Amino acid sequence: MSRVIFYTATTLNGFIADDHDSLDWLFAAPGGEGGDEDFQSFLAGIGVLVQGSSTYRWVVEHEDLIAHPEKWPGYYGDRPTWVFSSREQPRVPGVDIRFAAGDVRDAWPEIEKAAGERDVWIVGGGDLAGQFADAGLLDEVRVSIAPATLPSGKPLLPRRLGPDRLELTAVRRAGAFAELAYAVRAGRP
């Protein structure tokens, strides 16, 4: 059975993006571009990507993916990607992007089928990961804490999940980042 993993970076004070949905703060941190061996190993186990509309839009615009769709496979491979959005989004040419709206439970059977034996990566954002947690579909939260703070922004996970639901399973240093992994306790519906 596929696991659903929210794997993201956050500032020391718990923001995953600034007020304008930008991740520039992350790429300014040493090692913020990702790509270490552990990340590559993680990515090899991923069958499907899931993104919220703000994350998807920022990546498309920041990397100019409409004009340069050949960049997409360098970041994500040929995995199918679900983008949850209530508004019209640009489509990256030649990429398997599937748009969804509404309750994540409605899209889950298709996502799970597409993932096969591999895992599902919630790339961002925090509210979308929270929707998966609310639905009992989130299995793990893996957070890389960056050596940066922001005065405000988009919160890591705008939900109340206490120690009754989260169990620390791993801690590691990744360059200037501290990475924490938590199992999310909640049975699937």
C-alpha cells in the first residue's frame, strides 16, 4: 500500500513560503536546492506527486516551465502529478498533470492506483497536507528545517496535530538543515 508523505522544507519559525508564495528564502540557504543522496533515495520511491495550486504556480513561473517544459523531468521525472486547485492553472506541455478540485478523498482512489507500489509525495502546500491529514490519508511528515526565519508567510501545517497523532521516527543533519520525520497516527478510512 502506498504511503502519503508530506516532505517539505520550513523556516526555523514554521513557514514554508513567504506571503507571496515564494520559496526564494529556501534557495538562499546552503543546500536549499536539495538533491542530496537521501533525497534522491526518497524520490526513487515516489510514484505520484501531489501539489497545491500555489506551489504548482510558483514552480511553473519560477522555472519558466511553460516555455521550458524540458526542465520538469529534471526535477520530478515522469511521475504523474495531481494539482489541487479551484482556479484555472497553466498546463506544462508534455507533462502528466491531472487537475483536481474538492475533497482529496474523491481523488484518492486514482492517486493510489497511479502510485502502484510506490509512495505519494505531497510536495506542498501545508493546507493540502492538512486536508490529507483530515481525511486520515497522511502517513508521514518529513520536514527539513532551514537556517532561516521569515516575519510571516504560509504555515508549515495549519492544523492541530498533537503528540497523540505524531511520533518522531528519525532525526538527521543534512548540511545546514535539520531533518525530522514523524509518523502520523490515524487509520485510513
